[in-house]
Amino acid sequence: MPEAPVQADAAPPDSIAARYARLLHRAVLSDDPLVVETALAEAAELGREMMRAEIPLEEVSEVHHEALVDLAQAHPQLTLPSIAHRVTAPLMEAYMAYSLSFREQLEHRTSVILNARIDQIRRLESIGTLAAGVAHEFNNILGSIIGFSELLTDEVDQTSPGGQYLQHILQASFRARDLTARLLTFARDMPEVREPVDVVPVAAETLELLRATLPVGIRLVLEPLVPQAWVMADASQIQQIIMNLCINAADAIQVRDGRIQVGIETRVESTPTEWLGEHWTEPPNDPPKTQVRLSVSDNGEGMTMETRARIFDPFFTTKAPGKGTGLGLSVIHGLVTSMGGTISLDSTPGLGTRFSIDLPALTGTFEPGALDENAREAPGPATKDDEP
Ligand SMILES: Nc1ncnc2c1ncn2[C@@H]1O[C@H](COP(=O)(O)OP(=O)(O)OP(=O)(O)O)[C@@H](O)[C@H]1O
Ligand SMILES: [Mg+2]
């Protein structure tokens, strides 16, 4: 059959639509298998091109549809059943190439994100190792400072100015030793151990560690409304959550009189009864659930609605390159969820932000480390005192 002129009037001759119309005509009208084969190969190339040009799938169908209408108008003698099988082949080629390159692009994007995440984990690991190494070396140096200072206290009169200076040296060295010990705990890659943890002292200890690193203009206060708040957790993860939230808060405070407030309270989840039109629903038999609420509030710059919507996305950051990786909150979200808790926030641009984390509370009083291995595996922790 001779090749008929193509009436792709609207499309410029080299546009994707015009090229597709031409190859469709060739594939449908030619009896030469080589011509048909070439047209199909071109259809596959066009499919890949359409993907590269990010043409949406609906438009790909549109291109095919228009070419088909052209064909029908140019060759009224062709009835659809006689050409149906030939029409399908180029369409399939184009579609398949389109979806294959879509997949390739998707795989490429995923691997870029994955590699970035692996790099990040490696970087964090090496920072942890470095911090642990430095802390370890530093501990040795501190050991000799403390040792020799203690030897000197035997030589020097304690009431003399020299004796008092020595006491200051010793006190400062003990503080430094305390700090390195905590650094070591923090940096070491320890396996997760869930056990009853009182959030109050963990928060106090974390804040002390943080105070040494925050700018002096920022006040960091702990305001627990309860003397104890027990949850089932890994203490170092609670520490990590508080640290990340406070560092974010400090970053959001650009004024000198900043304030970060860490609150701890317990809340009883209300399970309201419901009016069914005739009577109230029975209150549930289960005792109401108690939650420990850990909150971190700041008077920083707050967040816009767009930022709020994306903060838990991994790698989302509004910080300058090199300042933030955008992993802090996504890690926190993962930790809180794995503990059976929830995280929520209130934020007003210009006024500040409050993050609230609710974790299932353990009722009773516990002693850290009081559990033996068997008890740790058992569903309920051993309580020293059953009264809430
Ligand atoms: N307290 C806050 N006030 C204002 N914006 C905040 C606050 N906490 C988080 N954000 C916003 O959420 C974004 C994501 O926070 P996230 O902790 O996940 O990453 P990051 O702090 O940018 O980087 P990273 O924690 O990995 O160093 C921040 O870039 C910031 O825009
Ligand atoms: Mg952060």
C-alpha cells in the first residue's frame, strides 16, 4: 500500500505528535515487515522521549488518539477491524518504553535518596566514633590532672590560697569527667534496651549536657509538673529526642532573650461516654490510659503552614546547606512511633513552637535496672508499689 500524506495539521512537523502520526501511518499501512519494524522501533524511542520530556500519560494517549483520527480521515476505506491489530503494536511499543523509562527514572531517584541517607548514617557513625575516641583520650588526660591534683592536696595547706585554687581545679576536673562520661554514653552505638525509664531525671541530665553547648542568651528550663514520669523506653533514645527538639528550638531562636521550656506531665486519656438517643454508652471496662507528655516549647521564629506540613519528611530542612540535614524530626518521629507514642505540634510564625510527645505511661513506681532479664521479656514490668 502506498504511504498516504499525513494530515497532522496542528502539530509542527517535528513535534512528538507529528512524528507519532507519521510512524502510525507507516506501521498500519505498509505491508513491508522492515518498514513496520522500523516504525515500531521509532515508537519505542518516542515513548522514551516522551518520558524524558515529562509528558503526562494522558497526553501520550491523546497523541495516539489524534494520530488515529488523522489516519481514519485520510483513509476512509480502512475499517477499524482490518487495522486494529496494527494500531495496537506501535501504541504498545510507545507505552512500554514510556513506562520502562519511568521506572528507570524512579529507580534512579530512589537510589540517589538512599545513597544520601547511607552517607548520612555513615557520617553520623563516624562522628559518634570520633566523639567517643576524643572523650576517651580526654578522660585519660583528666585522670592524670585529677590524680596529680589529689597528690598535691597532701602537700599544700588546704586553707592557703594555693589549697583553695587546688580545690577549684579538682571541682572543674570532676565536672569535665562527668561531661565526658555522658558524651561517651551518648556517642556509643548501644543496642536498644527498653526498660522502665523515669523521664524526669533523664530530661534533667540531658538539659545539663545541652546547657554547655547552647548560646548563653538562651535560657533552658525544665518544668516537670510531676515528680516522676515512667515510660517503657531506651533512656538514650529519650535523651536523643530531647536533644534534637532543644537544638531545633535553639536554632529557631535568633534573639538573645530566648527561652526553651521542657515540660513533663501525665495526662489521663478521657474515654467519654456517648449519648445514643436513649441512653449513654457504657464506660469501657479497661482503666483509662495514662500518657506521659513531654513538651518542648520555644519563643523562636515559629513555622509557616508549608513548613509545618513537611517537617517530618526525611531531609526536609529550611536551614542553610551544611547547617541541617533535615533528619532530626524524622528520626524523632520514628522513635516515638516505635514506642507506641504520638508527636504533635503547635506553631505560630513569629511567636514560637511547642512540640508535644505523648508516650504510654507505666503506672507504679520502678527502680531503674530493677528488672531481671526474664522480667524484661515479660509483658508487664514488675512494680515495687502498685498504687499509682
Ligand atoms: N522549634 C522549631 N521552630 C521552628 N522551626 C522548626 C523547629 N523545629 C523544626 N523546625 C523546622 O523543621 C525543619 C526540619 O527539622 P529537622 O530537625 O528534621 O531538621 P533540621 O533541624 O533542619 O536538620 P538536622 O536536625 O538534621 O540537623 C527545620 O529545618 C525547621 O525549618
Ligand atoms: Mg533538627
